[in-house]
Amino acid sequence: MKIAHLADQDFVHMGGHRDGDIQFNRLFTGKVNTPGTYEFNLTRFNGPYYTPRHSHNHDQIRFAWQGDYNNSPDQDIPEGWIAYHPEGAEYGPQVVENHPYVLTLQMGGPSGVGFMTYDQVEAAGSALRKSGRFEDGRYIWTDENGVEQSKDSWEAVFHWAKGVDPEYPEARSDRPLLMNPHAYKYLPVEGEPGVSEKLLGVLNERGLALGFLRWDRGANHHVGGHKAPVIIFVMKGAVRVGDDVVKEQGALLVEVGDDVVLEGDADETEAYFIQLPYFYEAPDAY
């Protein structure tokens, strides 16, 4: 089990392969170079940010926590809504001109390719700038014949980090899927008086799921026995875990093998949760 609070760490700028100042308050990072590699963070934008139309070979979940977040010319994620980006689904061009705060989870998708971490992206970007430049969402360099070449900047970073060009799984949807949590209802959790759950959905065959939990003061919710980690972000109130208290804007990572009881430590506590996908063929993924 791990606990992290946004207030205890700073935002950092990483990558720089796209245009604009994007920063991350990094809460949890999984094992590197496994099918289950993931990063969970709060993302903020300090001014205009741009990406060309593109897709990824990993999954993404974005929760527009504060402010609307642009995904494509015809698709914004309104404040309070959540977008699921399945691997292979195209989006963009993306122009973020406001200053939203977005809870972001990026992780290996069902294909098992995994996720390239921000540390890997940072290292790749630094290395590539020695022989070229990033501009308008592309990486530009001069080849051995003196001819200028270019490719999508994320694809260039991926190739440097992994040694191969990315392969994209068949798209599962024609665009990211948007969900309005306000339209879903809380239902009581059986056997746990004072606890209710708002399940938004199970999103793929590997068990990726998300939703919200709500506690009355003193109510207990059991989390354990999962084959993949569970991330819980406290939106309001606080939860107690043994001698630890996870306050508002704090997060809890319940890892494989953990068995914990989360007690509501305020008159009303609400949390956002994500059950990460399970890779049965890779028992060391987490």
C-alpha cells in the first residue's frame, strides 16, 4: 500500500516533445517495461498546448477535474467528465488554451504493449534534441544526405526508447469515450452499511474499471484480493487506513496482495477509483 498527497510534492515539466508547457504532479508509477506499466498524476497546463491528430498503443483515462479539456476540434471533456482513450483510438488535433487540471492515468492496454513512462520520454527527448528539434508536434532532423526529415514526435520518442517503431492495435472506437459521472447513481455496497458505489463501467476485457465511492463517517469499505492495483483518489473528506489518514486531494494505491479496510473519517467522504487491468500472462506486471 502507498499513500501520496498532491500538496506534498511539486509539479514538474517533462517531455517537451509536444508544443506547450504541460506539467505533472506524479502520484504513482508502476514497474517499468512490463505490460502493466502505468502513471497516475495530476496534469496542469500553463498556457497553450498543442498536439497533432494521433493515437497511442496504450490506454488513457482523463478526468477533467478543474476546467474543460480539449481533446479534438469537435470534442471537449467538460469539467467533471471522464474520457477513456482506448489504445488505437485517434484524437486531435488538440489545442488547450485554458488552464485545466486533469487527473490522468496512462497504462498498458489490452494488447500488452505496455506504457512508456514519463522518465523514458524525458530521456528520449533530451537525447533526440542533440541531433534535431521538436516543432509543431513533429521531430525534425537532417539525415546523412543532408535532407531534412520529420516524423510524429511521440513516434520518434518511442523509437528511441524502445528501439522499434510503434505498432498500433486496431481501434476499438472512432474516438475517446466520454462519461458524465453526474448522470450515474450511487448504489449501496452489499454488506458495508454507510458505503455506496457509483460504477461507471468495466472498460475492457482485462477488467479495467472506474467509478466513485462514498462513505458515511465511521463506515468501512474493504479493498483486497485484486489481481491488479486499485487507485483511490479522495475528492472530499478523508479515509482512515489503520494509523494513516488520506485527506482530500490524497491518493491511495492498493497493490496486489494488499488487504485493507478504508474507514470514512468525515461526515461525508467521496473518492474516485480505478481498478487497473489484469495481465494474466504476465504475473510480474505489477
